[in-house]
Amino acid sequence: MLIPFSQIIAQDQAKEMLRRALTGDRLAHAYLFRGPEGIGKKTAARALAAALNCVTVQQQRIFGRSDRLAYPGYAAPDRLPESAPLLHGYASVPTERIFGRSDRLAYPGYAAPDRLPESAPPLHGDAAVPTGRPDPLEACGLCPSCRKFASGNHPDFLEIMPEGAGIKIGQVREIKKSLQYPPMEAGRRVVLLGEVHTMRREAANSLLKVLEEPPADTILILTGDEAGGILPTILSRCQVIPFFPLPTETLALALLKSDPETGGRQAPQNRRQDPPLPEEFLTLAAVAEGSLGRARQLQQKGFLALRREVLDALLNLRPEEPAATAVVLYWAERCAQLKDELEDFIDLLASCYHDLSLLDGYRQSNQPDIKASKLINRDLLPLLSAAAGRRDTAALGRCRQHLRRAKSRLRRNCNRTLVCEVLFFDLL
């Protein structure tokens, strides 16, 4: 599925940097889209690859006619007249990537007709595509190149993702073999390497050769985490495009619009007049720390409901109660079934104990007004407020330390059930 740039939420700075590069024909040979996970870096890379090879976008750039109607199937004349002047030293440009006709020649100054003839066959139900002032980042979605991108079958778009823990040297070698040949049908070949911060050192060193001597008509787009792990030698050979976490309200509104139960019908259009966003979506946005991908994962897995049940059991249970052992073992077994997602759930619990510490600070400073907007788990305000008064600051600090220790044990491949049992007993 091809998602255009216009549907990527926020990231105005990244869009503007890429738009200026395309407009001024100053594209770098390698880009690094850097930012937190789940904010649209790979989606933006695919949208850029589609725009670079979109027939309609290239027509608009070459003919420079923003007030015309562009038709991807329009046939240019076979050859320009001998008297055609040179433009920047080139009399013509191959049009295989423009009209899909390798035996035709196009000239950047060629004046397209004002309007297509009435007999022009419709393209997917539309006889023409209005151009206005086109955005060079927006692929049309209708031309043959865009349809191939949408179906995932474009021969000149290579996408490399980590195999297991990271990108291996064998994958990099396969890329280097593919780059020995020119693009098959597109004007530019685009290579997407996702999560390069997971790349092993030997694989990164093998990639340096490609970054230092990039093949002609090839653009490499790397995506990586902002936290680090990317070799400085790779950073120095790429133009970094920053991506930032989404604001809480922006992310909550996006979740509300995409929610299948509401279908976007309750999404407020004017925040000054319409009711506030539901607490569920605001909590998801705050817990996800601006990551749309992580917020959707939490929503699909039902982590918020499980978080409420576990906290309700642990915060209202005393170690000396006879049922304490059975309750802890039950929830430990249930949480251990999360498997690889258990660490994310522990992060969620850690955010709750962060809120408990914040509420404890409010209580000690005699501030009766507790602003839910400052909490991460704002939907749990009644439960957390009641529990904050039963635990002192030192106890809450120990709980947060137990949560960090549990994450460390999971990374050392300790038994998940035992890790959860020890953690929940410590949190009582």
C-alpha cells in the first residue's frame, strides 16, 4: 500500500527539507531518516521513493507547466526538431521514465497542449489529473510506477530489513551485487535500509564502500533510532533528516480517527468548541511517547486493560494477606504469556509508578489540585491517587528499581515467569 506524504502526520521539518531538495534538484546520494521508532520514517522513505519515479511528478517538473492538465498516457512527439536549443548542455532527455516509451525523446522546454483531446481514454475513471501547483513529494498513485509501488512489485525499489537481531553482512553483499546493474525501468533506483542502528560492525563497514562511491541513478535511504548505535562513518556520509515524536494531542487525534469503533466520527474539528479527546486515546498517546506505531500496538494488544487489572491487584494487596501468593502467581503467569512484548509491558508499569511518585510529591507539598494532564496514565488518576497515600517516597523508589532490574533480567534471557513472580512480590 502506497501512503503519500500528505498522510504522514506532522514531521513538517523533514517534509520541507526533502521538498527543497527535490525542487532545487539537489538530492543527496544517501539520506538517514533518524528518530524514534514508529513515527513514520519507513513510510516517508517509501513515499519519497514513489515520488522520485512518479510519471506525473516528472512530467510536471520537466514541462514546468503548473496551469495545465497532465496525463500519464500522453504520447510526446517522436523527436524534437533540429533547431531545438540546448538546455544546460542537453538537447533531450530519455523518456522511458516519463512516458514509458524508451524510443521517444522529450525536451524540458517542450510546450504540452493546454488540454488533452476529448478522445483521450480515461485513466482509472479520470480523464486527466489537475496539477495546479504540484507538490514534488506527492506521487499521483495512478501511473504505472505508482501502481507498482503500491503493490510492492517495483523492480527498482529494494527494501532491506533486519534478519533476526539486525542487518547482516550477507544482506549488504546482496545489495552491492544488485547495484552493479543500472535501474531496470525507473529513472532512479531507491534502496531502503531499515533500522541501521541494529547493523553489525562488519555489515556497516561493508556498506561504507557503497556510501563512498554510490552508483549512478541510485539513492540510499537509511532509517535509524535517535538513541545511537549508528557508526560515525555512516553518519558522516549521509544527509540526516530528523523525525520527531508526535505531540500528545496530535497523536491522540490520529488514534481517534483511525479507531474502528468510532470511525473518526467523534474526532473534533475545532478543539475550542468540541469536547476534549477521550482519556483512553490521550493515555495511549502519552504512554507511547509520541510513537504512532507503538500506540497502535498497545491498543491492539489490549495492554491498557491488562495494566489496569495488574495494578488494581498489586496496589490493593498486602503481602500478609492469605490470597497474596495465589494472586501474584496468577498475574505472573498471565504476563509471562506476553513473551517478547513483556518488556514493553514492564515499561508501561514503570510509567504508572512514575505517576505514583509524582502524586506523592503533590501530596507532600500540600497541593490539592492534581492536574491529570501532567500524568502519563491519566485514566488511572482515581486508582493512583488512592494508592499514593499508602506508600512513602522510599518505597516508590524501590519499586521503580525493581522494575528496572526485571527488564535487565529479561535481556539476559531469564525465565519470564520467574521474572514476573519476583517482580510482583517485590512490588507488593
